[in-house]
Amino acid sequence: TSEETLSFYEAIGGEESFRLLVHRFYEGVAEDPLLRPLYPEEDLAGAEERLRMFLIQYWGGPNTYSQQRGHPRLRMRHAPFVIGEAERDAWLRHMGDAVRSLELPPEREEQLWKYLVYAAHSLVNA
Ligand code: HEM
């Protein structure tokens, strides 16, 4: 199959790449004194799974996220958490480390990163 027919999800390595990305991200969150207290559950495994399923679906992989969670409504789902610029920047710092750890081709990395920056800015609520 030609390159154009692949979803971004497939092109960057499918589920395994998203698993690595989100796992690496939550390793950072687990150690972050600003972000860790925002997460309601003691175990971050559930949050990790939800973000992984969401990103997989967003980038053209299986839509398991919506089957299990319904419409994403990300602004509404983040409303219970105080997200200011500091929280946004901490989130993006861990996500940046995680994105770079994948060592994607520069064009793919930029596409993924632009989306994450845009999405994080759209979720600031304080
Ligand atoms: C859930 C924080 C940005 C996607 C959560 C939760 C917290 C949180 C505390 C609850 C964890 C849980 O599911 O138990 C933040 C902070 C952000 C941020 C501080 C900084 C701006 C983002 C971005 C995305 C995202 C940019 C998407 C690209 C999600 C998803 C869930 C979630 C999919 C699970 C929603 C659900 O199904 O319940 N986030 N988040 N978040 N976040 Fe974020």
C-alpha cells in the first residue's frame, strides 16, 4: 500500500507507538508535584488507558475510546481540574519528552506536536 493510504496512527507504528508515548508521559506526571495531585485516582493506569485510547482514535486507529467513554467532550471532562498556564506548560513538557522519545521522522513529530500544543492550549480553564 502507498504511504498516502495509511492513517497517521498506522504510519507512526500503530498501538505500540501510542502505548510508548502515553506511558512515557505518565511516568513524568507521576513525578510532577504540580500535576500529580490533579489526578483523582491513586493509580494512574486508568488515566493512561483513557488518554491512549483517545489519541489512537483521534489519529485514525480503532474507536475504542468512544465505545467506552462516548463523545470525548474534552473541555467538559477537564472542567473539574484547575488548569492554568503552569499546569498546561507542565503537561506539555512531559508530553514533549514523550513525543521526542518516539524518534519519529521530523514531519510526523511536528504534526503530532502541533496538535498536542493546540489541544493543551484549548483546555486551559483557569
Ligand atoms: C483526563 C489533566 C490536557 C486528554 C484528564 C484528567 C486530568 C487531566 C487530571 C483526569 C484523569 C482521568 O482520566 O482519570 C490535564 C491537564 C492538561 C490536559 C492538566 C493540560 C493542559 C489534555 C490534552 C488532551 C487530554 C491536551 C488531549 C489531547 C484527556 C483525556 C482524558 C483526560 C482523553 C480522559 C477523559 C475521559 O474519558 O474521562 N486530563 N489534561 N488532556 N485528558 Fe487531560
